[in-house]
Amino acid sequence: MKQNNQEQVPLLQLVVSALKIALLSFGGGVSALPVIYDEYVARRKWFDDETFQYFVTASNALPGPIISQLLVMIGYNKRGRIGAGVSFLVIGFTGPILLILLLTFLYKFVPLAIVERISQAVIPAVLALLASFLWQQYHKAQKMLGWQRNWGLLGVAFFAFFILEWNIAIIFISVILVILVITPNQKRGESS
């Protein structure tokens, strides 16, 4: 990860961008990553790909919702504890408030059959967004690891998850350990 000078951004910008993520991240979890990437890397250019990947990796290493952890890390990077707290409050309260409003509307005005159709119609859009993001990340991993390591790790992770039925956290930690073992010290920023 390139050391970012961690320039301070105006708190209002941080709030607006976190609110935008909270309002536009349909599907939650990993499906929010393309929206977060677009906001902070592509549009605002607050981070490069490597730094964003570092944040995603660190967020995945912790239990709980990745979207909250990622926004708190971004808030902390840009405004310290205040930025982290504000990002947490925005992401932590926007979803439940919207959920209460949506449920109130749905229960009063929309039949259950239509709600089921809406939820089924959203799935392909979320999958397309996620597939696009995963394809970009796959190519970045290919450049960093080479195709043999990339496919090898993908195969092992697939086997561990679907065949051995390991918990995703165990697979994730195992992959991190493997990467640390196969990556030379110079590429990790350590001196030999």
C-alpha cells in the first residue's frame, strides 16, 4: 500500500459520500464494494487501487458487516476518530431508518406478491454489479500474483468452501497466511 499523506477532507464531504454509499448500496455486504470503489477511488480519487484493496482486506479480516468497517476505515483515514465516528453513525443509522420507512410503506400499500416480485427483480442487477467488480478484482489479482497462483488460490478456496464447508473466515485467514509465505519480503515492504 502506498503511504497516503492522509489529507484531511472536509467533514461535510465525508458525510455526503458516506450517505451516498448508505443510500445506493443495494444488497449490502460484498455487493456494496463496487459502489464504494466507484465513490472513493474512481470519482473522488481519495485512494488508489492498492490502498482500497488494503482497506477491503482489513475489513474482511474482522467479523461483522464489511460496508460499516470499510466506511469507518475510510473515515478514520481522512478525518481521524471524528471521521470514523461520523462514518459509523451515517452507515449505522441510515439503513435502519430507511428500512423502517420502507416497511411502513410496503405493509400499508403494497401486496406481498408484488414485494416478492420486486425482491426477485433486484437480484440480477445486484449480481451484475458484483460480477463487474469481481472481474476487475480478478484482473488485479492476476497482475499481482500471476495466473498460476491466482487460479491455485481460487481453486483451493473453492474446494475449502464448497467441498470441505469451511467457514469463510478460516479460508480468508488461510489465504492471507499463504500470501505472506509466497510473497518475497521486498514486495511486502520489509527489508531483508
